[in-house]
Amino acid sequence: MKKNSQHDNADADRDTMRPEYDFSKAVRGVTAARYAQGANVIVIDPEVLDVFPDSAAVNATLRALAPVFRQQRRRARRVVRPPARQASTKA
């Protein structure tokens, strides 16, 4: 059965924007430059919000802990692992 193309156009043209959303004073591309720089969104668990009330507190803590993490990463690279054992092939 063939679909009625006029019916499809009517659904596509119907305005589905809610009346409470007002974009009459919106500026196109105002945040494009910031978005192009990259955006990292981190969700903080509610249990630690009292310790990290804002992004400055999170960044200060991560800067303080970064040397510890880097040192652990260097130690992990120095660990020499024995080569993997190869399965013997018997004919």
C-alpha cells in the first residue's frame, strides 16, 4: 500500500514546540566556539557534593592528586612481565 505523501508532509510541518519555550531572543552560534574547544561533563555522586561544591574544588583536588597518579603509572610501566607462554604443537 502506498503512503499518502501529503499526510507525511502535514506531520512534518506540524509545530511541536511547547509554548513555554521562547527562542525569540536567541542568538545562533553563540556557544559554538566554546563547544569546539571540547566539553567534558563529569557527574559527581550526591554523596560527595558536600566535599566538591563546585568545579574549582574538583579541579584543585585533581591537581593535588595528579602527581600521585602519574607516579603510580610510571611504576606500573617499569614492572617487567614475563613473556607469554606459547602452546606447544605436537604433530
